Amino acid sequence: MSSFTKKYTDEEMNAALGELLIGGERLETAMYCLFKETGFFASSSSVITGYVGVTDMGRFVYCKHGLVMDENAAYNMEDIVQIKIRPMILGQKIITIVFNDGKKHTVKFQFAPKVAGSKLPNQERNAEKMLEILEAKQNKL
């Protein structure tokens, strides 16, 4: 399903991230965000919408909704080697997380506490919870 057909609701977000859960795992927090490219040749104009979440089993999960294809992934929070949290205007944050599970993976996303035009009533509360979890992890690194 392309990013043009997404409704961006709590139900859709929970369903998309729910496909990545294993066993009795559940989401501790989840939110809508914009993914950014990483690397030397990354373009700041290339933005992909999607969702990120943290599970009760210590996994970071995400779904990117591209124009043609979606990308889903899950990483263990224990594999985090670096977290950068940068404040932006209007309360937005850019977060870069580097995972190393034998191979390095970088996930970079931007989020706002409130998303205009969407049906995400828990975005602000979930964003606070996500920041708490990531800041706690960052302090342990």
C-alpha cells in the first residue's frame, strides 16, 4: 500500500506495527513520524512517512510507507550503540539511532508532538513516552 492511500490513524498504526510483533509481545508506545535518509549522499528533501514503536520485549519496530513499497524492520534495543536526539522548531525532534547486531543499521526519523490533519489522538503522550525510553537508553550508553 502506498503512502497516498494511508489514513494515518491509531488503528492503522497499531495494525501496521502489530504485524512485526512476536509471541505475546505488545507495543509500549508507538507514533507517527517522518523518516529521513542517512549517509554521506543523503538528501534532506527525501522524506518517507511511517510509524515507530517500542515493545515490552525491548525491541524497536518501524514501518516506512514509500510511494511504491513499504519497509518494515525490528531491532533489539540492546543492539543500540548510539542515539542522537536533536530539538527542532515547534517541539519537533530528530532522532538518529545506530544499531549494531553484527552489521550497522541507522534509523533516522523526525516527529512532532501533534500531527495536524490526522486521527492520532495519542501522538503527544506516545511521543513523550518514546523520548523517555530513548533518553533512558541514551544515558546508559
